[in-house]
Amino acid sequence: MIVRFFIYGIMGWVIEIFWTGLGSLLRGDLNLSGFTYLWMLPIYGSAVFLESLHDQIRTMPWLARGMVWAAVILMIEYAAGWILQLVLGSCPWDYRGYTQYTLDGLIRLDYAPAWFVVGLIFERFHDWLDNNLPEYRKL
């Protein structure tokens, strides 16, 4: 499990850097500057605990699974941001001022479609890990 924790954590970093780099392009920054926070490694790594959820919902239609993932990821993002705000005094990501679709600056509801897609990609990646690195499933 610890190996998968780090695999998910690093994969999350890569996706976030790519996402924020694309965001900089949309703002006209041709440097394509992408970034993440060190705090995100354990947050993304915790996806290892979502593998059992995937196993439970895998027979549901893809549309329903995507909605489950969007909701779960938004809840995790909110909880992680709230905890970081409590511990650090602020959340590293603060969406206030970026959109009207934010909840306490901790999540962006307009990102729900992106989280929908990310959740479905996570399923494929989880299955790939099971098929190609089964020895790391329970460690």
C-alpha cells in the first residue's frame, strides 16, 4: 500500500502541474508555468484508500461512477483544505476571487466536470496497477 500511496501522490503532482501549466497558457503565459504544493503528495496519495470504493462501484454505469468521483473528490478537497486551514492558518489553494462557484475558497464547483474525468481516469490507472503491479496491492 505504501508504494501505491507514493505512486498516486506523484501522479497527482504530475497531473496538477500539467493542469496549472495549461491554466497559465490560457492566461497568456507562454512559459507554461505549472505548480503544486508539497502538501498535495499525501492528499493525492490518499487515493490508495479509494481503490476499495472503485471496486464497489465498478459495475455502475460510467455516468453514475463519474458523478460519484466528482462528489467524493470535492469532499476530500474541501476536508483537506479545511484541515490545512486549521493547522496552517490558511489553505495553500484559495479559490476566493477566482470564481463565484467556490465554497469557502476551498473547492471550486466549476471543477466538478474535471474531477468527473479524473475519477474515471483513476479507475483505469487503478486497474492498470492491479494488472501490472499486483504485488504492491496489500503492502
